[in-house]
Amino acid sequence: MVDRFVHESNSPMIEMLRVHRFFGKTRAVNDISFEVYRGQVFGFIGPNGAGKTTSMRILSTLELPSYGDAVVDGFSVINDPDLVRRRLGFMPDGFSMYPNMNCVEYLDFFARAYGLIGKDRIAALRRTLSFTGLDKIASKPITGLSKGMRQRLCLGRAMIHSPAVLILDEPANGLDPRARIELRQMIQQLAVDGTTILVSSHILTELAEMCDQVGIVERGRLLATGSVADIQRTMQGALRVQLTAMDRGEQLQEWLSQRQGVSHIQRSGNTMSFELQGGNLEQADLLKGIVNADFSIMEFAAHRETLEDVFMKITTGAVQ
Amino acid sequence: MTSASSALDSRPILAPDQLEHAAAIEQLVEGETAWDRRLISLSNWINPILVKETRQALKSKQFSMTLLLLTIVVLAWSMMAIIGMIPSIYYASNGTGLLIGYSIILIFPSLIIIPQAAFRSMASELDDGTFETLSLSTLTPRHILIGKLSVAALQLLIYFSVLAPCIALTYLLRGLTLDVIAMTLILLASCSLAVSAIAISVAAFARNRVQQVFFSIVLLGGQVFAAFAVGSTLLGIVSYGSIPSESWIVLGVFLLVVILYSWLLLRSAGCAIGVASENRSTPIRVPLLLIGLLMAMLTGFFSICYGDRTAMQDLLAVSVNFLFAHWAIAGCIMMGEQGVIPVRARRSLPSSLWGRLFLTWLNPGAGPGYLFVLLSFMGSAFTLVLAAWFLLPATKSNITIQLVLYVAVLSAYLALYMGTVRLICMVFLRRVMAGRLVASFTITCVLLILSVVATLSLSLASNRYQRLAFDWYCFPNLFWTLGELYPSNQNRWVLPECFFAVVCLAISSAVIGLINVALTAKDVVVLRIETPERVVRERSKIRSKKEEEDELEGLAAE
């Protein structure tokens, strides 16, 4: 097994410290700061041109920040990029490939490039081929691979040296549902094994499922960060409740309008929806009140906004 | 049922295509035979780029086609030449003509195909984005560039090996000595590698598609020129039939110059594609200094050893001009460097008293660079000239004070032009981050052209557009002034216009030089920053791990 070169402490694996990146007058990254701890999956969400890729390239030492610094496992991307690179696997959004090579030759080359020799290289190759499922197409030329297989190969290349941190830029872009699910499972497995993962994607439901934390960026600014539940809680003060009564819809609406914490009631026949301030306790209390007031309830459903709703609420869709 | 057979039964049954893939993995990672395993073990020490590109080349159409065409052309030429030689082939000396043909055939792959392939290989790494993924690995830019050059060397070796039996045949056909054949091959191989090194470096400097296309065309032009130059030289060598002993010395010096400048070029290219926060200046200044010193010693040595009394001064003047060109080109590029030294670079600045005293000029930045170039040129040129003046007896040397003054004039021009370019860069390129080196080189060229045009116009105007005559105000025109003050024109120095031109030059260069030295003070006082303890620990951990791995691998190979 390859040494992961990771120090044993509770400090964050990834730290963005007031990172700025300017391209002329465009502020691609504008004062972004966040932390990701070991074994966490951090999702980077934002519209096209929001600064996700630039931030990831800065973390991968491919770009220098104009101001601020990014730190990976305690090493600065500006001052010690060589040490950062040893801990890092980067999967860019575009797949760059070499002609006249097959999958196993491609991975073998990168294993050599990462300084793996002898038994370490053989072990790394076997592990990567088996993990990514590429062992079944090992001798196939890269040029003949499907998009999904290319993404797997790209992931294999990024993880061939067992990096402590994986940065994945739009890994599920253009994949079919099956390939997407498989890729998500691979990412989750890597996180379980202790790899810290920073992943960007447009498919928000997918990120919500696999990320411990997310950051929403737009026009180079980090608009919100935290766990999906935290962001939902912060962004949405009230629960949205959908209620269907057996009869007496009008009376129920009147009864509800007199209750504290209930607002924005909309009624269509015996079905109504409204906003309820508070959490589970208030929800249970309201339901108990309705039943005690002799209303016959057929359906009562309360839900918080999804990540997609929150994303649409936070971002304006503006581009630079 | 035995346990062995039950184990066999429990193994998954693989489909034929899966078996093929499994075999491919086995073959690549483990090897089929003991010989394979030894080769795989040996490949651990070979540059990964060489391993990768060899694998690619073996599957590529370009390499196969070139090899096939070369074989066909060589066979065709051999048969045609031999048929044409019959019946004199049994008694006459026919090797020369045959070797000329082989040399011309070899020139095409050596000087055109291989360097172009090297250029494309490097350019496509940068263009396709594979360089970025490669740069994230532990391979340094030096590894990458050397790997590309080794691929060119390997291809050259393969092409040469195709011709090896044919070249042996030329020797058997009489008329050629072994040293002629050896010199032909050495010259061709060294020129091919030098052009490949240039091609790789040029590709590394190209930042976008437009630059790539431009460099590619310039390179192709240069390759065609090199092919003609090398071809005519080889024709001369082979036709002459024997090699005088001095020619080996010339070849040796040529090879040394080629190797040193290729080294410098590859280092510069490595710095261009390296990490932006790295100290990219000092690694280039060290070979620059070494080349400058070596060239001074070599040119001085050959002037003294092979020059007679009457030609001594001219030979040393040529040497000094060569040194001037070397330092002037390096200097005008260096003036574009930024004055800010990154934290990472500051960790490796000299900290001891002696280090700060003698090595500060190697620090990055235009300020230290100004003094570095000026002092290096003056040190090497004055040492060369003064040593020859004082140490050589009068029977051997005709050196006069004019040569020493000529070196002083060259130094003044270096101080004036570099200083002016630096001041322009400081004022106008303050906020410019990228392309500063190209900009400073362009500014120098523009200044030189302006000085030539202005002085010629002024001279014509002051002589009523009748004739061109040198006068004191023509001193900014470097070429004209140096031509007037060339050491062999001894009587020109006493003319008032030349005297006043020198005085004006001295005053202006002293003013510009003093301003630049004053501005350099802030660059010189930059102090070293201690490397964080964890970084030091980490680096030593990596080093010891690498040593341990090398040792284990060595034991395994034994």
C-alpha cells in the first residue's frame, strides 16, 4: 500500500483561505473560504462560470490565487505545490488522453509518473483496475472507450497513487443513469476509505445524496456553505404543509388562519397548502389541534425545500 | 474430489475477451517470461515518458511509415548505386559516393522528422491538456523534457541501426577511413539531437495555438536551413576523404557548444512550464554563467594556441564580441523579470555572509540580473583580454590598448541598453504579469532599431542628405559605433568625433548604470525565510523513502 503522506491531526484536509482569482477585470473567484475535514465529501454547486473549476484548479496547484491561499493537509498550494501534489488526485472536467494506448498502459504510465515502482506499482494497478471495473476492458484502446468508461479511467488515473484528497470536476457530466449511479457508489466508497473528496456537479439531487457538506457559489462568491440540512434550515424559515380534509374546507381554512405560525394559506376545495413556522414539534402540535377541532383529515404532508429549491432561491443565474 | 480441483471449480469462468484483458494486465505488470520480468524491473529506472512514448511509437503509423520508407529508400539507393558501380566495384574506391547518398537519406529523418515529432509531442501535451495531469504527478518539468529528448534519441538510434549494415558496406567498398564515417555519424546525431532539443523547448514556450503555429513554421524553416548546412558540411567531409586532427578539436568544441546551449535551452523551457511560485531565474543563471566562463576560456585558449601574432587581436575581438552577444541576449530577456521574490524562492536565498556576498546576483529579479550580467561580461571579457595583453610575449601578441578600450565600450553599451530596458519595464510593465520576458526582449529590439534609424537620419540630415558620416551624436547606434571603434581601426580612436562619442557613451551609461544600481538596493536586501519545520521533515521523509525503494528495487533486480 502506498504511503498517503498524511499527518495525523484533526486539522482540516482542505482549507480555502480568502482565495481570489482575477482574470483581467473578471473576478473568477472572489473571496472564497471553506474547510473540508478528512473523509468528508464536499459538493461544489454553482451555475456555469461561477468559479467552481477555477477554485478546483487553484486547489490542484494548476492556478495561482491572485490573493489568499489554499491549504491541503497543512501545505500551501503556493509555497509547497510539490507536497500538495503528492496528496492530491485531480479529475478535470475534460478528458485528456494519449493516442495509441490501452487502459492498462495508460494507468501504468501514471503509476510510473507518480513514482510507484516494483510491487507498489503492480499492487496499485491491480487495485485501481479492480475498483474502477476497468479490468474487464484493460487491453482496449482508450480511443474506443465510451464516455462512462473514460470517466472511470480518468478516476483511476486520479486515484492510482492513493491520494488523500480527490478533486473531481463534474465527474458525472454526460453519463447515463447507470454509469452515474456506479460513479456515485465509487465516490462514496472512497470517502468511506478515508479519502477527502471535493466534487462539483450540476446534478444537485446526486450531490445532496453523497455530500456531507455543500458550498453554493455564484459569480465567484460562496453564497452558502454547510451540510445540506443546515443550508435548507437556514434558507427556509418555514415548513411547507399540504393538507387535504374530508369536508369543511372553508372552516378549516378559517381555523388555520387563526393559528399562530401559520401563513400563506392557499385553498383549492378541501385541499390547502400553507407555511408553518417551526419544526417537528410545531407540526405535531398543529395536527393534534386539527384533529381535536373535529376536522377529518385525509392527507397531511410537510416538507422542507430540496437542495434544488434552495439553489434556485440563493442563486440569481447571473453570469460574469 | 481433491481440494485443488474444488478450488479450480470455484474460480470464475472468464469469457474469451475477458481472458484477453486479464492476459494483457498480466503481461504488462508481471511479464510472461523471466526476460520480460527483468525488462519490467529495469524499466523502473527508465524515464516514464520514454516508456510511454516508446509504447505509443510502436503502435503509431508515423513511426512505422517512416521506418518502412527509410528502409525502402536505403535499399533502393544501395541497389542503384551498386548496379551503377559494376564492374569497378571490384577494384575502385566507391565508398564515398555511397556514403554521401546514405548521409543525404539520413538527414531527412534526423533533422526534419524526429525534431518535428518531438515538437508535436510536446506541443500536443500542452494543447490537449495532458501536460496538466502530468505536471500533477511527481515528474518534474526536467523529467518531462529529458524524457521527450530521450525519445528523439531512441528514434535516431533505430533509424541509424537500419543504416548500420549499409554504412559498413561503404567501408568495405574502399575510399573511406573509419574516422570519416565516425565524424559523419557523430555530426549528424549531435545536430539532430540539438535541433530536437530546440524543437522541444520551443514547443514548451508556446502558450497558445497561434504561438504553436508560428513557432512550428519558424522551426520548420530552421530545420530546412540546418538540413542544408549539415548536408553541405557532410558532403565536404565525406568528399575530402580524410580528417585532419584539428577537425576533431573543432568537432569537440562544436559538440560542447551544442550540448551547453541545449542544456541552457532545456533548463529555460523547464522553468517556463514549471510551478509559477518557483525560483525560475537562478536555475537559468547558473548555466548562463558557466557557459559564459567556458566560452571565454575556450575562445581565449584557441586564439592563443592557434592564432599568429598579426591575427591575435582580431581573434580576441571576435571572442569578446561572442561573449557580448551571449550576455546581451540573456540580459535583455532578464530585464523583464519581476522584482518580487516569491516566498518559496526566498526559502533558498543565500543566508551566510559569503553566500550573500557572492551569490546574491543569482537571486531572481531584474535588479540582481542587471548586475549579474554586467559583472559576468566585464569579468570574463576583461580577464581574457588583460591576461592575453600582460601574459603573452610581444613575439606572440599584437594586442594594444584599443582592445581593452573596446571591451570597456561593450560594457558601457551593456550597461546603457539593459539599464534603459529595465527602467522602461519598471514604468510601463508594472502591472503586467505574463509575457514580461518577451516584452523586454521586444523593447530592446525596438530601442536598437530606433537608435539605428535615428542616428542614420540625423547623420544624413546634418550632411544635407549627401552622405553618411559618423559623428559624436551617433553613439546610441551600437553597430555603427562598434564598427568605428573596432580594435583594428586604431587610427579612428584619436579622431574627435569618435572620442566625443565615447565620452557621451561613458557619461550616459554611467548615469543609467548608477540609477539602476540604486534601484537594485531594495532587491539585494531581501532576506531568506526559514522553511517550515514540517516541510523540511516531509521532504526528508520523501527522500529517505525514495532511497529505500531504490535500494529494495536494486536488490530485487539482482
